[in-house]
Amino acid sequence: PIASQLVQRRAFHQVPRESRPPKILITGGLGQLGIECAKLLRTQYGSHNVILSDIIKPSQSVLENGPYIFADILDFKGLQKIVVDHRIDWLIHFSALLSAVGEQNVPLAVRVNIEGVHNVIELAKQYKLRIFVPSTIGAFGPDSPRNPTPNVTIQRPRTIYGVSKVHAELIGEYYYHKFGLDFRCLRFPGVISSDPPGGGTTDYAVAVFHEALRNGKYTCYLRPDTRLPMMYIEDCLRALLEFMRAPNEQLKRRVYNVTAMSFTPEELFAQLGRHVPNLHVTYKPDSRQLIADAWPQVFDDSDARRDWHWQHKYDLVNLVDFMIKDVQDNYI
Ligand code: AKB
């Protein structure tokens, strides 16, 4: 019997990771992407296999959707305990201060965006986790080519957010080459979802839907001709899932640009006018304009399309149609 137990145990340990669903921890889970990301992953891997975490008290509906726990990304031991207790395989690290809010509190952005990444990268190395860290169009700066911005080019961002994301890309690649860490990173454009983001430069493209449907007017903090790369949340999360599932052999790099479209405020508001014909827009550019002026206008994601067959589904016209419906159903 002991021998057969041993055989059984060995057999259990030999089950390759992919043949059972991964156990996934999402940090910063109550930000713009976490709740919808957990919903998508739960449809694929089962509710109990996807744990949402943050330092914020969750709403009742978050609790009803699946497991939620407290996790502070600055507490390394606390994170270790979660990974061990829940036998985590994949870590999706969303915790970050975004571009505009990072400029308001640089020391906090350094702690959350840089120290936080050190903690999760080291944890992923120790416990052999597959780790996803999002990067951004904000990882480029005024010296980068802006139209189009290729996957590999000059990166000299001028926000602490951008600096911290370049740091995440580099340390992740370093751990991959030095320790074999399965680090995966997508540079996202502005992500458009009905759940409000917090403190980004691309947020106008979300806020305008809420304001237009509530009040019929909006004051935009970017100039009408500010072109930025964008993507609907469903495309963003599908990119994340497909990329996490891609076999290692398919990946020619650890960091990929992904995008779906590029538009200006003027172009977005013109489309929105189909649904809100009397929409009244005024423009009052503020410090976020300076950030946007140094970011890519058109993002070249041909490497992702070639290597792991990335394809977006939503363009500007159907993005607007879906957003109107999402905001109306959930917020109005
Ligand atoms: C921001 O505007 O800061 C983010 C981003 C593009 O990374 N939405």
C-alpha cells in the first residue's frame, strides 16, 4: 500500500500544470480591469480558481461573484502566505497608480508601482508562477516615434507611471533571462469600459459616456485633435487571456504592444452624437494634455498579431454602441 501511495503521489505531482485549471490571483482587483477580468477567467477556469484581491472593502456584488481576499502588494510575507495557502499558479498584477494620479503623488507611485512589482516578481520566481504585468502606451515618451510606435524603440517616458512601467518591463525580462521566470507583459492603450478608471490620461474617453448620458454635456481636458491608441475592455481582457494561454514557444518576446484603434476626442464625440444628438462639448486642456502629447498616436502591434495571432474585434463604431449600452444598463 505504501508503494502504491507513492506511485499515486508521484503521479499527482507529475500532472502537468496545464491539465488542471490554474489557480489565479489578481492584485489591484477593484481597479478598472479586475472585476471584469475575474468574470472572464472564471468562465474559463471555474469561480473558485480565480481569487480577486485588493486593499479595498468590496461591494456585495463582488463578493457574490467569487472569492475575494485582502492582499497588500507591499507586504511580501502576506503575499507569500496567500500563494502558499491557495496554491496559486498564475499572478495577474493590476495594482498601479495611473499616469495623471501618479504625478500628484510620486512617492506613493514609486512604492506601489516599483516596490510592488519587485515583490510580485520575486514571489513569482520563488513559487514558479506565471506572472502577467500590464504595461502601457505611457511607457513611451517625447523621443519615441509616435505614428506608428513599434514594439522595440526608444523609451524615455516623462511620467513616474511610464518610468515605473519601463522598469517593470525590464526587470521582468531580466528575471526571464536570468531565472527562467514566465513573465508576460502587454502594453495596453487606453482601455474603454463602463467601470470608471481612476487617474489616467485616457479617462476622458470613458467619462464622456457617463456625462453625456446623464447631463448631455462634457468638458474635455484634452484638445480635440489629440490622437491616442484605444481598445474596448472586452478586447483588452481577451488579449490578456489569449496571451496567458499562448505556449512559450510561440512567444518571441516577453513584452508586446497590443491595440485596436486610434481616435481623437473630436472623432469619438462625433460618433457619440449618433446616440446623443444634442451633446454639448467644451474643451479645457489641463496638465494631462502634456502627458498625451508625448504618447504614441498609433500603436504598432504587428508582432503580437504575427506571434500569437492577436486580433481585435471592436472598432470605434461598435465600441460606441456597446459603451452606450453598458453605461445605460449599469449606471443610468
Ligand atoms: C492612463 O491613461 O494612465 C492609462 C494608460 C493608457 O496606461 N489609461
